[in-house]
Amino acid sequence: MWRCRQQQPLAATPRRRLGYPDHRQPSARSRRTRSRNPRAQRGGGFLFPLAGRLEHGARLIHGRAKHPCPRRLPAVFRRLPPMLRSACRRFAFSGSATTATAVRWRQTVTTAGNSRRSRPTEELAHVAELYYLEGMDQKQIADVIHVSNSTVSRMLHEAVQSGVVEVRIKHPFPRDAELERELLRRFGLREAWVLARNVADSADAALAFGRLGAVCVESHLAGATRFAMCWGHTIRNVVENLRPIKGASTHVIQMIGSMGSSDAVNDGVVLARLAAGQLGGGYSFLNAPLVVDDADFAHALLQQSSIARTLNEAAHADCALVGLGTMDPASSALYKAGFISDRDVEMATSAGAVGDVCGSLIDSSGAPVESALSDRIIGLPLPRLAEIRHVIGVAYGEQKVPIIRAAALGGHINVLVTDMAAAALLLTADDAPIGASSGSSLSSRPEH
């Protein structure tokens, strides 16, 4: 037999609800009687201090032991951590809760929860010494001082934040970003690498320039298979600083004739072998001098199968490293090597030559200079140099400014590595617009 539960009289004392003061306790009649006022039914006679309006669409039915209306915390309390939210629920629904007290609670509890005990400076210094000077890892340090790995990590971080450990970055080759941007805008280069020092000032600056040039070359050799290069003192400075490229095998190709025995350490064959050893690849060299006695002999040498094959490989290289020579006898590598005489320098200068790129003479606008000396040179000609995607020109110093400017205007190089002194003079000189010369243009280079 089913028995119905006896209905509680209306006069009986209703069950108290936690979190409500006496004057907010619902009466027995309000719990069991449906209100005729929909607005009053939405609230259900229950008052929520600071709670605001109830969520739209909440299903509210009176006459149940537990009111289905959601008891949402005020927004200021909802921003508390989850564990703190449940602890503050009763306080939030009491009549004494105000926005000011809630904000003060949140600030106080959050600050107390996030604060950690500061370690003594001696402990931080000891851990930092073990890590930075002794070379121990965090697990080894944790075993020594009997703490967890995470504690060691926090102590190292605190040592840096508190000033126990000072970090200094001594950049080996600082760059001048402003000069680089101006060179790109002025000459239309793809890249410009400017050492923020004058190479002529010290030997350290010269070493920094070589490392800067090597980093530039390495950035273009990633994924490259052929690397063509000239020779010279500046080229050697760059090659000596090259580092092996992981996962790459680069073949080095000599692109101009050799110097002979006059300067063996900077000769093309020696530098090609050195670069191949640095990069972990093979090399091809030109078995011919840079300058011969007459044009007919030069033409005959260029027809030789071995020389023609090597120059063809150089023309299909992914990257080329070229030096920029001047016509000044004091700094000209051709003059010092004995390839050209005072008369040759005088004739080339009178024809308008300001220097050479890969042994080919050019004028101030970058156009090739036709002379008797140009016909006697064994090397990759300028039209074929334009077939190489990345041609990196390395030169520094005030005496190299005319040839750097001419090579950039003629489009014979599209990546420049120089120093601050040369870059500043390049930007102060009056330039002709790019494309005014009859030399190879940057737009003609392949984009593969």
C-alpha cells in the first residue's frame, strides 16, 4: 500500500537556508505558492546581494525543497581563484558583502598566494656558481643541495631577477641597422651587412669583419650545392671564419685565374681548398693565371675544355663571393701581384675605370670598361656573373667606396658586406639612379 507523505502545515517553521540572514529567510508560503507576478516569480522571493539580474532562460519552478534558480556569484567574486571562490560563497551571499570588501579580499588573497619566501643571497649565489661556473645541470645541483629540480630553476631565475647574476652580451660583430636600411633603399640591394666599427681602427675589428662576412655567406649556403669565389686578402679573412653547414655538402668553385707565387696564401687555389675544408665539400680550381700577356692567348685559354667547364660551373653556382678591387696602386691586388703595370693603371684610369669585379674593370656607373687589360683576364665575365642569384661583395674602408658604389649601381652585386666608414661615405655621395648604367641589372638575376 502506498502512503502519501503528510504535507507540512503552512504555519510550521521552514527549513533554514545557509548563507541567508534571518530577515532574508524565505517563508513556508513563498516556497509552496506560485506567484501570480511573473517578475516576482523570476526572483522567487530569494534575494542575492550583488548578484545582479539572473541569467536569461533559467527554469524557475516554486514549491520544491531546493530552489532551481542558479546562485551566481557577483562578477567581482568570480575573478577569484576556484578554491577561493567556494570559500567565499557564503560571504558573497550574505548581506554584509560589498564590492569594496570583495576587491580588497581578492587583492589580499592573490598577493598572499603568489608570494614566495625569498631565498638568502648566499644560497642564490651558490646555486648560480654551480650552474654557470661549474657547469652542473639542474638535476645535479638539486642532488647536492637536496631540493627539487623546479626549486633550482626558481632559484636561478630569482638570482637573475635580484641582480646576483648579471648577464652581459658581448656581440662579436655589432651591426648598424640604420645604415643597412639606408643602403638597401639607396642602391636597391637585397641585403646589406654593415659592421658597426671601422676595420682600419684595430685588428679586432678586422677579425669581426671576417666573421660577419662568414655569417652572411653561411646564411646563403643553406641548401646550396655550388659556391663560387674569387681570391684576395679580404676573401681569405671571410673564408677562415666559415663553419660547416649541417646536412649540406657544398662544392667550391674558383671563378677567376690564380695569382701565382706572388701571394700564395691568398691565391684562388689555396682559398678554394680552404673553403672546401671548412664547408666539408669538394672544390674545382682554374689551372690558369688571372692575367696573360695578350688577348689571343687569353681567348685560346678560355676555349680549353677544363677551363670552360670550371667557368660554366661557376656561372651555375647558387652563391658567389667576390672581392672589389681598386685602381689605386697602394691597395690594388692586381698591381701588387705584378699582373698590371703603371702604364696599365694609367690607361685603365683614363678609360674611366674605378676598379674591378672578378677581374673585370668597371667605371663609376658600373658599366664595363673596354681596354687592353680587360681582354687579357681569365675569369668569369660580368654577363655570366649576373646569372648567379646571390653575389656577395665584401669590401671595407674609405678607399673602396668608389668601387663599392660602382658595383652596386651596375647590379654586379646584390649583397654587400662593409664597415661603418665605407657605408657612411656611400650614403653621403651623390648617386645616379639605379638602372642608369649599361651593366647587368638586379632584375635580371634568377629568382629560383
